[in-house]
Amino acid sequence: MLGRDKTLRETRRRLIGPGLGKPGPSGTHADEIIEGRMSLAYMQGMLFPRAERSPADLGGDEAEDASDEDADDPLSMSNAMLPASMGMSLCIAPGSKVQITVDAAVYEQIEPREDAENPEAAKEKAKAAEAAVPADAPRDEKAAKRRSKADGRWQRRALAPASQAVDASGLETTLVLEDHATLEVLARTLPSGDVLLTTSLSNVHEAKNARSSEDTLYQVSIRAEPLEGQILKYPAARYVPPTDEERELRVIYGEQRPYAVGHGVATDWKLENDKCEWVCTEALPTAHVWRPVFDNLSIARDGELVSFDDDELFKIAPLANGDLSGPELIERLTGLVDFYEEWIASQAAIPVDSELEADASRMIGRCERSAERMKEGIRILQSDESIARCFMLANRAMLMSMSHAGRATGRGREDGMQGPFALGKAETGPIDYFDNPAQWRPFQLAFFLLVLPSLAGAELPDRDLVDVIWFSTGGGKTEAYLFVSAFELFRRRILDGKAGGGTGVINRYTYRFLTADQFQRTAGVICAMEMIRRELTASGDPSVGEEEFSIGLFVGGEVSPNSFAGSHDGAMSRTQELLDSSQPRDANPYPIESCPSCGTLLVPEEKKTKPDGSPDEAYYGFIATANSFTTRCPEEDCAFHGGLPVYFIDEQLLRAPPSFLLGTIDKFAMIPWKENGGVLLGLGTKWSSPSLVIQDELHLISGPLGTLAGIYEAAFETLMASGGKPPKVIASTATIRNASVQCRRIYGRPSMVFPSPGLRAEDSFFSKLDTGNKERSRLYAGVMAQGLRSTVAASWTMATLLQSSYELVEAGELTANEADSYWTLVAYHNSKRELGRIVNATRDEIPTRMKVYASDEEVERPSNFQVLELKAHAETPVPRARQLLARRHRPEQPAIDVVPCTNIISVGVDIDRLGMMMVNGQPKLSAEYIQATSRVGRGAVPGLVLAAYSPSKPRDRSHYESFRDYHERFYSFVEPTSVTPGALPAIERGLHAALVTVVRHGTRLRKNAAARQFDPAEHAIAAIIERLEQRLLRAYDGPREAEERDRISTKLTEKVMEWAGWASAVEGLQYTFASNQQRPHLLVRYGNKKIDGAGWHTLQSMRHVDKEIILEDMALAQANNS
């Protein structure tokens, strides 16, 4: 049995039972004995007496259980009725008959319950019990022992199961389970002749004044299996969806339907040879989400599965050293595309509903177009030797970076040491890169061929197309676009000469945690490219240029300083604080922790000093002065001891734009504010503009952020396209809906998803679901507590997971890898409020409950948890947080116990050892749920995700009741993204910034004082405003979008006239405020007053758009009242 399944088994016995108590007279838990309050033993799978209410100490109130930021139309839990009935619905074929079987147990008190029969005696017994506990015992121990003595002992007794044969006539209310419950089955005949059966099981007892544990039914279940005929898939509404995308989803997932739906409970079923053998209710539902297989291409040919027979094609080493090149390379790449086209042809044989045939044909057509684009890429490689060379160099850079990454982490070291390494411990000797067996996943090589014509073709076909990599989390999207990026940077240098320097690639993210994380990964590729450049230059080959390949990080000041000196947040001050710190690694203020080439730490674990007591800077990789900042590897034998080509100070980036610029999307809102901000877009430099723009995690560019990003993006593209050639745009995501509209709104361009999906969800040629392979799947389970506050329920759930994994580790029932993966529990929360409650619970409620769950006192998990919070503005620096998460568990050095987190975990936190997660409440978006839960089970150990639902939230209840169906096709439930840059509020907040951006950086009016020289009649100014308008209008090119186009044009004209009026009427107008000059300025910070009525309140970040609306209203109100 897999360790994951053992953990879930232990969780089931603790949350539902039987198994929490001690074995009874039979020696098993079938008649287990539980001490203490029976009402606090189990938390689900129960039916309570009718009209029983949630106890005040556990039910809480609505205000605490459901805040306005994390609730979904919450139901009040104050005095909430506890469930007295449950059921399920299923569908049977005409003439069928099923056997309905119900099971349950009761717990009977085997010692008198004195609090009910003799309250005064109960009080005296409770006092005596408390007096028997040592005075210095913890409060929770006193309470637990007092309850144990006062409430007595309870023994489980299984009730006699009841079975009833049911057909299309249903079943009238019948007493079952030794008259403890009633069973009723309602039958409805559908127009198709099929029969819908709804079963209902109800507790017959009435609630008493005291909590009626003896009248509560435990471990309740309903099961139905066919006696005659068959159980059918649950019927779906028959309608044709209105949009192309919805109909295509119907094609892909149309065959997947549940066999039962729950009412107050989840359901499960078993299939054998495509027939349903039984359905049942399930208090702890589970569902496998099968992992995709990326490396095995196969097609059905003549009834047999045939695999692609040229796996050697994907080995990177032959592509990197030229062993595989020329005609042989072309022939083998052509073989790959031919195999893909054969798969495409096979899709036409898949049957679909007649009303969806046109949609299926359109889907196949997109696959055919992908194949044609790949063939065009092959033709370019064949016909252009320079392009073929760039392809080879890009492969070499990627291979070298993979080798360096392995060395930096300690992979394959004989001494077993893991990186990053202290100074002097890293291996720095030569590497035989071409001995590395690394391979491309087929889709990565195919994607390169697909986009190559739009980067290097003579006519640049599809340059205007946004290519969206749509691949599951962990599939290799990052490596795919880094490969393309490396090629494009080499191409610029080799084909464009000196003009190919400067910033060539811009890659943007949404979260600073993710951006800093990707910075280290991307830096490895850039360092490898720089090593290649140095090697070529040293050998007399100047084709790649004299300018170094470099990477820059463009983010907020919380991740990296904005300046060298001048403030307490400058690089000089931060570096001095780092040198003075007694624990410098924990105090590292910079977004890089170790050398990407050798893995040497850039900051030591402990403070290093010289004999005179001053800091020993030889151990530190950061050197700061008033006018410069250098990042270097402290290891003298490393190729980058003299300096790493990584930059993250704004002053550095604006002084020497990096080859690869990586930043948060909101940081780019600063470009109109900075006089020299245009250099990052190639303006005012000797270099051409960036030719490749990458947007990772495209699904996050939605809502207010995406709406404003669409307006700013129009300005940036207008500037980058000034030379006549707009940049190529690549996006990536694992979860996307409505991508075509989203890309149109943000980029003003059409889009195409790759790999284009086939007609079945389990097979897109480049990835196939490994259906049935449970050892590679991610297992999801769901719990919905009855009568508990969501915080209490989450605490109990976490306690059982932590205690269960601990006991299994102590008993030696887990492998070393399983023990490592399941030791750390990631606890995901939908809001900071929920996060804060659980962080507090790790100090009290969770350890207390773990004592209850411990099999005996000898195996109680230590309660001094190592807790690492992951959230925005967390205290632990990003690189350090990653290192702590990646640290393997060892008995002598335990790993992190609990990782409470918010949605920051959902993107870019790629830690293979993480294997277990608790999700506290269903996230509002399925995309968020998929992304977050995909962070566990990424390595060799399969993941376990336990979703804890709140009964007070209707949306949570719905997901719980349809648990298996939802998880088996949850990609189909991903919500469409919404981006509306043409909406009036967005225009009012961002259009003027776009106008200022293009005028300031696209004309002569760059200096701060030049704002007063604005003249819309000047040719250059009028021309760039016209280009901006046309670019904005491309976001709304539909026949029903005239209103948005008119609004954009009208408002842009208004902004132009406002600026022109201020330029002529307001003396001394500047772009931005200067601290030594109280002059009117065009860009006004929110909260500041305008001077002489001039200027616009303007964003400096797009991060807190919703909160800044409030500030805007306050500012406007103050202006109106002054």
C-alpha cells in the first residue's frame, strides 16, 4: 500500500471512524470504546437527532466563520440545525431494479451519564477529576481529563444493515436500522424512459435537552447495486452551449458524467468494463487526478498502439554539439511532424454528437495549422545556416544550465552533500556537458519549431499571434520558453549585430515571490549563455558580441533596492546591515541566494569576520558602493568570481539594460514616471527594441490587474513597435478559459493555444493522461465537518494529517521518500484572516487535538512545530523560504512541519519533496484550486490533497456533494477570465498614463520639464498618439464593440486636450514632482493634491488596484472640498 493511502486510511479512522477509540471486547474497532465526550469524537459521517443544534462552543457565529472576504453567501452556523438526513440520486435504465443497502452504528454509554441523570453528582465528579490533574498541567490537558472522567465511556455497536429492492415505483418511508432511521426512495420517470431514484435516510429520534450522542447515528452509508438492468450515468441537461469554447469543452469532456449525486454527502461508484457495479454515499470522498505523460508519443494504428520510434531525437547533447544537424536533423524533425499529422488524422474517426461536428472539425483544423507551422520552422532551419547555428547554441546553453543546476544542488555527489554550499564546498571543476543525458520533452521541441517562423522567418508569419503554451503544472513550460528566449538572444546578436544588444526579452509575472523564484532559474540560462559568449570571444569569434549576456530583475523595493544609496533602503545600507547580521543567510535582502553556476552561497550561514572584527567580505557575494553594485560568486575557482551577470537594482537596469528583463507586471507602471524608463523598451538607445515578450501564468492577468495591464500594454507595444517590427508575444498557463478574448483585450492580437487539444481530454498527442496509474496520480479527498466552525474543522483535519504521518514514520511504514514528502503539511487558505487563525491554531488547537488522535502517549507528535508562512510580505526572504522548503526531512534535522500559505503557493513554488496539502475551503476560482493543489506530488512520491469544506458556504457544500465528478474533470470547470480595458473606470484610471508613456518615451519630450512643451499638432507627437489609439482599438475589433471603440477614442482625445490646456496655461508644468520644487506636475500620486488644478492621479503600481480606488475617491473628495 502506498504511504499516501496509509495516511488517508489513518485519517478516515480518526475523522469518521471506527478507529479513534480503543479496541473493544472483540479485539477490533468494530466494538471500540471511546472515552470522554462522544460529541467531540468524530466530525462527519453522522446523522443527528431531528432539530438538534450545533453547540455554542463549536458552532460559533456567522461573523467569525465567514468574513466578507472569504465567504460565499454564508449560512449562519449560530445554533445551526445539525443534519438529520442524507441521501443520493441515481439513474437506472427502464425495467431495472436495484438493491438499496443502508449501514450505520450507534455508540452506547457503558457507564452512567451523570450529567443527565444526576447533575449535582456530575459536578462533584468533574471537580474531583480536575483536582486529580497536577496544578501545573496545561489547560487543555485538564479539560480533556475532566471531560474523560465526567462523560464516561462509549462502546460502538453496529446496527443490523437493511436492504430493500427498488424499481421504478420507488419505496415508501420504511423503518430501518433497528428502527433508528427511515429510508425513502422517490422515483421519477424521465422523458427518455430512464428512471431517476432519490434515496433519503433520516434519523427518527428527536433531539433532547442535552446533546443526544446515544441517539446519533455514526458511519452512515447508503449503497445501491443493480439486481436487474443497469445504473446509468446521471443525466445532464440537453442543450447546445452558446459559445465555441463551451461547445468544444462538451466535445472533450462530453463522455464524462457522474453515476450519482449526493445530498448532504458525497458519492462514489465503481465501474467494471464501462458498467456501473454500484454507487454509494461517501463521507470522505476521494478522486484520482491522473498525471500526464509527456515523453511517450503514441498513436492508434490499425487497432494497435504505436509509439514514436525516434526517442534519440529529443536528446539535447547531439543538438548542442552539432552531432545531430544538417540533413539528418531535418529528416528526423520531419518524421516527428509526420507522426503528429497521423495522430491528427486519427482524430476524425472519434465519434461526436451531430450538433458538435462543426466544433470538432474546427478543433482538428487548429491541430493541422500547428503542424503546418512546425513544418515551416523546419524549412527555416534547413535553409538558413545562421538560424541553425543559433538553434545549436540555444541547445548548448540550455544543456549547460541543466548541468550547472544539477551541480549546484549536489546531484550525483559522492559525499551526498546537498547544495547550496558553503564557500569552498562547491565543485567547480570542468563539466563534460555533452555527457549529460538530458532530453527535451517532445512538446518543447515542437513549440520551438512552431514559433521559429515568427522570430526568424523572412516575412515573420504569425508574428502578430499570441502563442499560449497550455500545459499542466510541472510539464516544462518554463524550459520551453527559456529555450526560445536563448535562441532569440543569440539570433539578435548574430544576425542584427550591435543593434541586437540591450534588452531583447521581457518576461513578466504577477507575484514577487514567483518573480524572485524564476530569477534564480533564468539566471542559470543567462550565465550559461555568457560562458558561451566568453568562450567564442576568446577563440576569436566576435559574432555573439562584446556586450555580456545579462539578466535583470525589475520588481518592487521590498524584493530588491531601487537605488545604490541615498536612503535606508538603498543597496549600500542593506548590504551593511547584511554584513553586520549574526545570521546573514536569514537576513539576505537580495533575490538571489547562491551562484547559478556552482551553487556556492552568496551569503554565509553565520557572520564571518576578519581578525580585527570587521566583516570578512570574501564570504559575501554582494559589493555595494555609492555608484555601483556587484554580485559575484565568493568561490575563487568559479567562472563568475569576478562578477555574475545578474542585476536587480533599478539604477543598474536603467544604466545598462539587461539582455533578459524579468519583472512583475505592476512594476512597469513606473515607466511613465521615470525619465530614462524607456531604455528598457529600447528607446533612446543604440539597440533595437525587445523582440520577445513572455507573460507567464496568463490566467492571473485578469480582473482589475488585467484590465489596467491591457491599457499599459498598449503603450508599451506602441513604443516597442516604433521600429516597424512589433515584438513576438508568448504566454503560458496551466489553466485557461476564454484565452482568445483575454489575449485580444490585453495584447490587441489573435491567439493560438499549443498544444492544440484533441477531441478527448486524455490525449493531446504531446501529453497523455496516465489513467489508472495510481502510483503517479494525485489523490484528492474531501471532508465537510458537521457542527464545527470552519477553523475548528480545519484544525482537526490538520491535526489528523500531522499525527497520522508522524505515527507512520515512527512505525517505519513509510519509505524514506514518503516520510520526507508527508512530513510537511502545506495548508492553503483563501484569505489572510483564515491564514492568521490557523497560524494561531498551530500553537494551541492543533497540538491539543493531536493528543486526542495519538494512538498512545508514546507516539504524540512533538507540538513545537516548525512553521513557515508563505504569503505576500512574509518575514522570511524568498530564497531562504525556498531553501527551507526544499530541505529534506531527517530524524536528526526535521523538515518544516507546517506551511500555512495563501494563493502565493499557486504559482512558481516548485518543490518536488512536498507531498501533502490541506485546502481550507474551496477557492473562488477553479484555476486557483488546480494551480495551488498541483504544488504537491510533483516528484516521485504521489501527492495527497485534503479539501476541508465548510457547511456554512453553499459553494463548499456543492463541491463536496459532487466531489468525484468535479475532480475527474475539473479543468472543464475553469472559469473564463475577464479583462475590460475599454470600461470607463479603467480608462479613467489608466488611459492618461498610457498617453504620457508613449509621448514621453517616444518623442523628444523625455525630460521632466518637457511636459510643458506638449503640442498635439506636432507631427511626431500626433503620429505616436495615433498609433496608440489604433493599438487600443485593436482590443475591441468585434462587430458589437463599437461602444468601447468610441469611448476609447473620445476619452483619448479628452486626455490630449487636457494636457495641451495645462501645457499652455499652467506655468512650469513637469511630469513628476520634484522634492525641491513645488511646481505643477502631470503625474500626481494618489493622496496628493494637484497644484494649480493640473495633472492626473496616476498609479505607481497595479498591485492593489481595488484598494487604490478608495484612495482615489478620498483624493477627489478632498480636492472638491478645498
